Amino acid sequence: METPEPTDTNDEAVSGSTVSQAAASSCATSSVKGLSLQIIEEARCLNPDAYVAITKTSNVTFGSSVFAYLEKPARDRLVAALKENPGKSMTINSALRTVAQQYMLYNWYQNGRCGISLAAKPGASNHETGLALDVSQYSTWKTILTNKGFKWLGSSDAVHFDYAGSGAVSYKGLDVKAFQRLWNRNNPGDTISVDGAWGPQTEARMKKSPAGGFAKGATCGSAIMYDGADDAAEAFSRDPNDPEFFVPLPIDAVEAQPELEHEACSDHAH
């Protein structure tokens, strides 16, 4: 069980602040929004089905800090539930959560800040896999979502549902791997292993990372070919559910890219 993340509406981090500084001065995961968006984009370069945008229907609203993404089968079942029950309202206060956001929550938990009484270590939360969501009206939706393959966590964390139905895949570590790739791309003189494992070396770089995002973000290049878009930034500003906008290559082709998958033999401690 994890404490629901704060609903503080504090805006994005002040330009130039690090993730460590944002954690010390903020109680809102939106303070690392810029970096989180880059992590999501980089992860989608690796696997476009891992984090797919939740289609907006008339009966769903999202909290101000929510990244409205789930892995594809979970997204499809959730949207089906929403469309089949147009008279019922749903408020989603958390869905996909990046490793940068999870670092913030875990830091607050460790330091007794921001009302966080329990949080999973970065890389270990189901919210990071694209399988979990928190729903305010859980009693209204419990049976409906359960019938769609979601598992209610129970009274210990009543708002929380995990997708465990057909097609469910664990993308544990994908967001960590995306962060590691971003760090290496922007810090070629201080690279770390790209293995998706959270440990001291990755944590140290997270603390030093810009909360507003790196100078070089996701560079899908040969990982995703865009139709009619000049670059990845333009493509990601479009509807990520529209198949016209990207055609994924096999994941093993992505993994083979030396620039994106540089390994540092010195970082084996996680």
C-alpha cells in the first residue's frame, strides 16, 4: 500500500532547479513535470504500447498532476468501462507515475514530509508500470472495473486498482531505463548502466537532474518513424493513439542502438 500522492496544485519547478531541490522545496509531483514528460517519451521510444494515452470521455476527469497513460490493454478496458457507463462519473487522481515522481514521493516519505506515510522505492511502484490507477469514486466503479480485469487493492488503499486482466504485462523498470538513457545522452562523460535497475548510481544522477527536463530529450530517430512530423517533439504533441503518427520498429532494433544503449561497466551496484 502507498499513500495517495498529494493533490497540491503547486506548479512546475523553477527553471534551473534540480530534482533534489524540488523535493526539498515542494509537495507536488508536478514540480518534476518537465523531466517526467521526457521519461514518458523516451519510454515510448522503447515500447509505444507501454504508456498509451487514456482517451478522454465525457464522464472522466483527471487530477491536475495526472499523467493520463496506462499500458495498452489496461487503457482499452478502462475506456470500455467508461463508455459503457456514461451516467457514472470517474475522477482519476493518479495513473502513470514516472521514476522521477516516485523519487519525490519516496524522499518525502523518508523525511516525513508532505503527508506521505508510505511510498514504494523508485522502480517498485505499480503506478510506474502503466498498470495502476487511483479512482476517487472507487465504490461506484469497483464492480465495473473488476469485471474488466482490474483488481481492487482493498480497504487498505481503497482508491487503488491494478490491471491484471488479459494482455497485462509488467513494464517494471522501463521508466528507470528511460531515465538512464536520458542521463547518458546528456552526460557523455558520466555515463551509467542502462539496465532499468534503481540503485545508488542512478539515484545520485536523479538528484542532480534538472527538474524541468534535460537539454536533450527523447530522440526516437530510428526507434520510431514519424509520418508527416519534422521531429519527435512535434509527433509527441499529437494524439498518441492515432496510428498514422508513428510506426514502431521491433524493440530489439531499438536496443541495438549504441548511442542510446551505452553501458558503463563501472556501474554495477544497484
